[in-house]
Amino acid sequence: MTYHNKEKQEVLQELNVQEATGLSSSEVKKRREQYGENRLRAKKSKSNWERFAEQFKDVMILILLAAAAISFVVACVEGDPEGFFEPLLILLIVVVNAIMGVMQESRAEKALEALKNMSAPHARVLRDKAESIIDASELVPGDIIRLEAGDFVPADARLLQSVSLKSEESALTGESVPAEKDAGACPKADAPIGDRSNMVFSGCSITYGTAVAVVTATGMDTEMGKIANLLEGADDGQTPLQKRLAQLGKYLGILALAACAIIFVVGLANGLEVMEIFMTSVSLAVSAIPEGLPVIVTIVLSIGVQRMVKKNALIRRLPAVETLGSASVICSDKTGTLTQNRMTLVETYLDGETQANKLEAKPSEEVKTLLRLGTLCCDGSIVFDGDKEQHIGDPTETAIVLAAYKNGMTKEMLSEKYPRLAERPFDSDRKCMSVVCRMDGKLIAIVKGGFDVMEPLCISGDLKTARRVMEQMSERALRVLAIAYKEIDAIPTEKEMASIESELHFCGLVGMIDPPREEAKVAVAECRKAGIKPVMITGDHVVTASAIARELGIMREGDRALTGAEVDAMTDSELDSQVEHIAVYARVSPENKIRIVKSWQRKGQVVAMTGDGVNDAPALKAADIGCAMGITGTDVAKGAADMTLTDDNFATIVDAVREGRGIYANIKKVVGYLLGTNIGEVVTVFTAMMLWHKTPLLSMQLLWINLVTDSLPAIALGMEAVEPEVMEQKPKPKSEGLFAHGLGVRIVLQGFMFGLLALLAFVIGEKGTGELAGGQTMAFAVLSLSQVIQAYNMRSEHSLFKIGVFTNQKLNKAALLSIGLVLVVLFTPLRIPFGMISLSPQLYLEALGLIFIPVVIMECSKAFGLIKHQH
């Protein structure tokens, strides 16, 4: 059905809705049942069974299953009951691994889905005669919606009213220029989408003007729904880090298969049983490849992202977490982000004084009189709801009203005691406002305005000193208003009101400022310590911006402040040569913001950028990390950003950088742990086969070790708390690899450490018992348990005893479970099918000593600076 070629009354009639009242709640319920949710049909979510089946697509797992099948056939042919245990155990381990993989994927998906829902667009809708804000998914055809610049259009809708309306429709039409809209237009029935000027479409955005519209189509019935494949799906792809790890897995796979082939040939040449050497080779290949690494990284990222939500940072795209760890420049707006976004009266000047004074908690009667007169000459007001204040009207006026309120003079009380009898509102030509009030039986005219305007209107007062004080206050970025008064004989008529703005008695000045957030000052200092350059970009005046920047520590000795006009006058190369010394940009345009971001990027810096308006969207997209404002931000800004600050606070960006660095550090710990332990297993088997032509670990034992070490301890290690000094390090360069600063070398050395320990245990066990099974039992115990202990060593580059051995509660639980799985196989009858025997107390004690050797080695490495933070 088409609506663009019909008059609006006809459209309303067809949709059975009144423009003035909107739909009723009962009607909304009926229509939702009929049309469903206003969502594009998402890709069908995989069931747990599908996810479970996918776990068996890995080549290594398929090889392992094939090996189990061969082992099962051999057991059947030989009629050996004990031979069935090995294939059954392999099957059990594979199934347990698959179940854990499904649980991990489900957890990650739920975390990301919750975040998507949190960032879903909203709509302003009229229902039951009342306007409210709802999730866009709840809209139904017939809903009356209101739109303004910065809103995403939540559904296809026919305009009912429009004022200077423009909509960005490039996603539908390919036109880069916003389309002009007109509710009164009536295009032909066959008009293409781009010519339907009385319609707005789902997924597009309003760039200018305001409108009231009636929803005509939702969900898959919208124009965007019909071509849903044009929409980009967020968070579907792998992050750059995951791609690098997947590539690493392939290389390790090739190396492992090569090692297996050599072991297989050596084993055959030395007369080992074909089945035994085949199973060992296959299980070694599986244990050598950390196939769970990309999944575990996703888990760590998604848990970290959830942790950020609790700190008011909503991450929309997982790669942003990685990028945050590299942020080296933060370009922040001033108002509301670095400041409190609330004008506050901080200084007063009374006629006859020599200087301005800070507003004290208990001001003098003269200051109270100044506040009283100022409040009576204000239209702004404050509504209190418990501890919350709602400021209504001009911010400079509400600052005066609040100062009076804090000194026991509410506006309501003053208005009742000194009623307003006449007024002349503020206008931009006069730059002042006048009222007449009855005060203590007299008629008093009060005038409030800028000092330059008020000065010629006054006939008394030390105006020379007042001008000097006003200039001093302005230099400190205060917004200054002058207050004057005079007594009159009669209530003036509307025409006479103009004449009362003369022959005034100067009373004093009030100075207001939007004060810096206290936490922003701390956050700026933390940025400096972390090697991050904070930059202020604002639409405010350069003097005000510079004063706030100095107070916050953004602008220091040698730094400059530029206006947008000065940036326009510079070439890109001139800007590049000076950008590192410019701390403040004032009176900037959206184009200026993009140029500033790109200039820093040309310097090789990773830039975070804040913004809230439609015009900020290009700069947010251009930045490495776009940060939209959650409170004041438009839907368009939030859609373009990688991160939304739900409290509009600069300190939240710094918190997010800290979390991002912490998450990246944890991923490095997990990678180091998994690769180190896997290399240890390869070294153990490969060396023993090459030197002694014996297998120190059976396939079942290797698989059990893999099950114990590669899952729960690794995930728990990825949930390690962010280390305190993470913000004392320099930002990570964009090009820096995962194995930089010697991590790759340390992983290989740790792998050899595990291999040598296991080989030593194998030799001691075999000699101590006189049996191959004794050596394998001891190698199994040492390799498996030392790897669990290694998870603790990997927690920090500081001494384990400095950070507290058991401070990671999740790792404690994971380690207990893993140790339990090892002990069950070592000390119960289960050891028999696993090919292990009971050892003497002496050998168990020696094994225990070997298990804790990694702690000694790692602690010594940390103490001698072989493992240290890179600054």
C-alpha cells in the first residue's frame, strides 16, 4: 500500500488514528500482535545443537574422532575389552570440549546481544494523548511520532507537519545530499523513493528541522526491510586480534603436523606399535594447537565490555576495545564532558569595593541584596525533585536563582513577598531585562544585563572600578552580568517600560562559570601519566576555553589555543607541523574537527574523539575511537561512534582506556599461557621420541592435560583485574604485534621449561618404578599440575606474592576444578585405563617439588628484570 500519493487526512483515516491523540494502549497491543516487532529480521540465531555440531568441524577434532574410530575397530577385531576404553575416553573428552565451547559461545553472544539492545534507537511517540520515549522496536503502524535534527527515523512514516525538514537518505537512494522534506507535498503514485518528499524512511536520519509523522510501515515491511542486505551488521566479523590469532593457529597446526609426521616415522622405525604411535601423533597434534584461543579471546573481550558498561562506557564494536589500549590522543568537547554543564555563580562585586570576592557560604547582607535583586529580575527557575535539580530557562539566570536559594531565598518566596508588577523581557538588541517589583512599600525597577550595556544607563556608582573588575572576571572566563535599580513613583505602562532603563543606581556584578568537573582534572593528570595527550575542542570562546583548559591541566606552558578560523587559514602541512603544541581549539566547525583528527593520525597517533551532534558524526567516524555522548548525544552521533559515554564524562573515556589496556594485557596473558603450555607438550613428546624412542605421555593422558589446562584456567586468567600501573605505560603503537617486547621468546622458553620438567619427571618415574608406566604417570602429574600453577605465574609481570597469590577468585575456582580432574585420574581406579600406576610417597614428593619449579623460575625472572613492563 502506498501513502505518499494521498492527503494526510486520508492516510490518518486508513491507519485509523487521530493526530492529536495517537493510538490507545489497547490498539497498540492489537497491532503489535498483527505486525510484530519493529525490527529487521536478524540472521537466525544458531541453536545450541547447531553450535554443538560446529565444534566438530575443526580438522584436528575430525582427525581425533577418526583415530578413535580406528582404535574402536582394532579393539573389536582383537576382542580386547580394555581396548574400548581409549576410544570411549577420546569421545568423552571431545564431547566435554564441545559442550564447553557451546557454553563459551553462548555467553559471548548473550553479552554482545545485551549490549546491542542497550544501544538500540528510541522514538518519541504520542499515545493516549501523552508523549513518551520508547524503544523504536515497540512502534506499530499508526503511531504518531515526533522527529528533530539528530534523530534516526525509527520506521517508514508519512509526514503530517514539517518545519525546514531535511533527511539523510544515502543508505536508500545513494544521494549524498540530504533530501528536503515537506508534509504538504503530494508526489505521484509511481514516484521513486528519492522523490517521495512527504515520507521519511526507517534507518535514515534527520539532519535539519522538526516534524510530526504517522508510522506507515515497520520492520521488514519498511523500504529498508526490503533491501535489508544493504545494512551493515555490527559486530559480526572477527576483530583484528582474533584474525591474527586464527592465522597463528594455522602456522602452529602446520608445525604440529610436521612434528607428528616425524614422530610417526621415528616410532615406526623403532618398532613401536602402529596404533600407539598413531594415537600419540594425533593427540599431540590436537594438544599442540590452541583451537579454543579465538573463542576464549571473544569471551575475554565480551566480559571486558560488560565491565566497561558498569563504568558508563558502552562499547558498540569489539575492535574498539583493542584500539582503546593504543589511544594516544583524546580530543574532547568542553561543555558537559570536561565541565559540569551547569552555570554556577562563583563571584560577586559590590559597588564601592576594590575587587570581586568569591561567593561565600554565608555572604553579607549586601551580597544577599544583590542576589535578591538579581533573582527578582530572572525568568529562569529551578524545580527540585528530592536531590535532583531541574534548571528551566537561561543557564545564567538559573545560576543566580540557585545562589539565592542556597542562601535561604527561594524564587517563589521572593516573588510572593516582592510581586512583579511590570516587565520588559530580554532581547538580543538591548541585551538587558527589566522588571518592576513592590519592595517594602516602594516601587523598585530592577535592570540586569551585560556591563557594557548597563554602564551608560547608570548615574551612580564607581563604574571605573567596576569595569576593571569586570575585565578581570572575564579574563578568568567568567560570564559577568551587572545589576542596577532605581525607585519609581508609579507602575509604568507597556510603553513607559522603555524609559525605566535609565538613570539607574549601580548595585554590583555577578560572575558565573560552567565549572570543571573535579574528576576531569584527575583524569587529565592520569592521561598525562599514561602518555596520552588531552586536547580540548569546543564551540565556546577561546578565552573561556583556555581558562578552563589551564585549570584542568590540558593547557600547559608552551601550549597554544587556536580558533576555527585560524585552523581554516592553515594548510594541512602547517597544521601537521604545529598540531602537537595546540591544546585548545575554540569556535570550531565539524570540518575543523575532521582536519584535527586526521592531522594527529598523520603523525601516527591513535585518536579518540567525543561528539554529540549530527555534525559531529563525520569526525566520530574519522577518529580511531568515536565517543558519543549518551545524555546529550543524538542518535546519529551514537550510530557513528564506537563507544557511548552514558554519563557524558571525560573521566569515563580515561576509565575506558584503562579497561581497554587491561583487557589487551589479559589477552596477552591468556595467549602466553596457552601457547607456553602447548609448546611444553610438543617438546616433551617430540624430544622423548627422538632421544629414547619412547612415548612419555599416552594420547589419553595428553588429551586429559589439554582438557584441564586449555579451558577454565585460561578464561579465569582473562578475567584478571586491571593492574594499577597499566596507566603508567606509554600507549601501544598501532603496528605493535601481540608478541612484542620479548613475549614470543618468553613463550618459547616457558614451553621448553615445561618440556624439560616433564622429561625429567619421566626419567625419574621410570627409574624409580622400573616401568614405562611409572615414568608416564610422573610426567602426566608434573606436566598437568605445573601448567595449572603456571596460570598463577602469568597473572602479572610483578611477583605473585606482591599482587597476592589468591586474589583472583575465579582463577582459584578454576584451578581447584582442574587440579581435582588431575587427582581423580591419579589416585582413583581410573588411573588403570589411563595407563598409569600408583607411585611411592617418595616419587609423589619429588613430583610435587618439580610442579612448583615454574614458580621459582618465574619469580627469579621477574626479580632479575627478565620479565618486566615496557614503559
